[in-house]
Amino acid sequence: MPLWSIVFFAVAIVAGLFGYAGIAAASAGIAQILFILFMGLGILALVVYHFEDRF
């Protein structure tokens, strides 16, 4: 358990450094684009799965 707390602390430090360096803003923009893309593909897959047996 102490190992996990050290790992999470290190990840928090690295994330903080990226946040202050401006890398987080670029990553957030890319994440928003990917979220919209994969949400659309997920909805498309559900629609195709729903109508698959009707054709």
C-alpha cells in the first residue's frame, strides 16, 4: 500500500508540472476531440447493432 501512495504522489507531481508548463491545455483540446469522435462512433455502433437483424 505505501508503494501505491508513492506512485500516485509522483503522478500528481508530474501532472502538476505539465499543468504549469501549458501542456495540459493542448492535451485537453485533443481529449475533447477524441471524446466527441469516439462518442459518435459508439452511438453509431449501437444503432447498427440495433438494426442489424432487421435487414
